[in-house]
Amino acid sequence: MKIAIVGAGLTGSLLACFLARRGLEVTLYERRPDPRTGPAERGRSINLAISERGLDALRRIGLVDQVMADALPMRGRMIHPVEGPLDFQAYSAGGDRAINSISRGALNNALLSAASDAPGVSVLFEHRLVELDSAAGRMVFATPSGKVSAEADVVLGADGAGSAVREQLLAEGIVAEDVDFLDYGYKELSIPAAEGQYALDPGALHIWPRGTSMMIALPNPDRSFTCTLFWPSGSFDALTSPTEIERHFAGHYPDLLPLAPNLVDDYLNNPVGVLGTVHTLPWQAHGRTALIGDAAHAIVPFYGQGANCAFEDVVELDRSLDDTGGSWARALPLFEARRRENTEAIAEMALANFVEMRDKVASPVFRLTKRIEHTLERAFPGRYFSRYELVSFSTTPYAEVQRRVRRQQQVLGAGAAVVAGLLVGLAGRRRR
């Protein structure tokens, strides 16, 4: 069979590696030039945090050691208040579990090279999809030398949140989409190495929570940090001069200024990105054309699960092919049925985690809650798990994570009510 994958980003490249193991003829079509041969797009990286779901996918095809060689483990959050000392908050009860910072570009290049080297896989760059007949598997691409046509038995759209495949399916009236844009934008800044060393602790994800806005920073192998500002829409336009920019950061991010000599240049010249959640229904048509990853269900990046969720999609599609004897007509609907509630669940949790990172992590109540969670995890190993533990350090389906955490909270709430009742009763007896 001939399989066409539109989009040679993270999901498409990983998917090509999985399908190559099945002896299928796979062609990857990518609208960009080969990203391995040119400079990275300025201000568009948003470093990735790869955790257990992504690692599980990479292990299945023997790529985890190669791909993660330059990843940097982050064992917790480092909170930067406007005033006062830094506050490190471990992700796990034992402080030993970590999510892994990796450059999106480096990860894409590693997966793309693995796909290119896989038997039966070919990659065509500068091919932008402009027409699709989803029932017949016929495609037309715009290329530097003109339009070209292609056909495939199966067409898989792995071309991200702005998917051209999804756009074509919308035009055919086959799918419906709902895009919920967050009323926030993002802009990247950088903290270079200081005398060859990290300017901040590289073992943490750094957060500057500021109520209605925040900044995060993730470490890079070259000892720099990539910072991302998440501000309400329109806020970036309010600062237009170097003086205004420096004054604002001196007041709101005072420890950043001495660490970021290119702050003004980054702020003025890096683009503002948009954030949103994509809901698509259905994800497949005719048993031969389908969407996967962000093309089907893009989410906001605040749980660090975008790539992890997409990689888990690839694992589930591979499993669905196994369970249907390799029948794409049966595997594609099965894949959607198995994944939909899970992708909806992580979309909800990602939005909730934005509020947590932006508003709550600096709160004494939040810190106390996390200490209680870690105490319960140590007291009841294998029985009590925090939401973060289940999302980042397990492959428990996202929807099951929501259900399990809800049950735990109900039990704890009932227990707290019983304890409170006993205390009130004891106090009443003492008074009598």
C-alpha cells in the first residue's frame, strides 16, 4: 500500500518510522524546505518537555537513546517572585522524576533523519497541499517548479494546528472544526550562557508567575535558556521603545534584565504567536483519509503535553492497525473512538494548568497542597497519585487520569469532613 503523510514535523516523522516497520511505502510531504539544512525560524521554538508518553513512543521504535541524547531533565519548577527568594517545587514526591527539555527543532531533525533512513520512506520538501480528493486519495501540491499531482491508498494529515488536510476536509463538508483561541499570545526571549555556564539552574523549569501573565524558561544543551512570555492579547503592543521595555522588565521581571543582554532586540524583533485549542469532528473520512496529532486536536502548551499527546496518537494508531489486522478502513474509526475522550481530557487539563502556573504556584496555599499531595504519595505508594504524576510520568489514559483524580478528591473530601466532624464533637464535649 502507498501511504501519504502530509507534514514532516514531529508527528509525521514519527508516524513514518512506525509505518515503515510494517513494510508500507510511505511518502512524507512537507511544505517547508528541509529544516535540517537551514537556520531555525526565529522566535518559533517553544521548547518541548518530553515526558513518559513521548518516551514510550520513542522506545517502541528504538529511538529513545538517540533522540534524547541532548535532552535536559527538569525535576521541578523554580518559581521567580518579583521580590524574595526563589522557590523550587519538585514534580514528584521523591524528587527523582523529571520531564525533559528538548529543542523542537533538534527533535524534529532527529525524527526526520530517522524517517528518511527507514526502508520504504521518501521525503519531498517544498510540497504544499492545495487540493485533496479525500475519497479517491488524490492530491495536488504546489512546488517551486509548479503544481504536481499524487495518489495514495491512505492520506494522513499530520500537518499541525493549521492543517491543510483539515482545511480540505472542511471544504468538502466532511468535518467540522471549533477553534478556541486563548486571549493570550506568546513571544520568545533568550538567556545566553554566562561565562560558559548556565545562568540559571538547568535542572528546573523556571516560572515567573505574575497573575494575569507569566514567563517560563527551559534550558538548552548550549547552556542557554529559551524564555517564553505569555501575555494577554494586545499587551505586547504596549511596549514600543527600548526604554519602555527595560522599565517594564525591571519592574516585573527584575532578575531577568542582567541575564538577558539581547532582551530588547528579542522583544522588538521576535514575532507574537497565537494559542488555541482545536476540536475536529470527525478525524477520518472514507476509511482512507485521517487527521492525527495537532491537525485533529491541537492544545495549548501549558501541561507540556502537546508533543507527548501526538506521539501517543501514533502509538494508538499503530495499535489499532494491529487490532484490525492492518485494515485502514476499520483502524481509522477505531483510532478516533479510542483517542477522542483522551484528547478532550488533556485539552481541559492544559487550560487548567495555565491558570495554575500563572496564578497559583506562588501561593502559600498551593505550596501546602503540593506538600500534602507528596505526603499522600509517599504514605500510599501505588494507590495515591497526583494529577501531575499521572499525566507526566505514566501512560494512564488522560480521561482515566481525570476520573481517578476526581475519585481521590471525593475520598479526601469525605475524609476531611469526617475529621472536621470529630473535632467539632470533641470540642463540644470539652465545653460541656
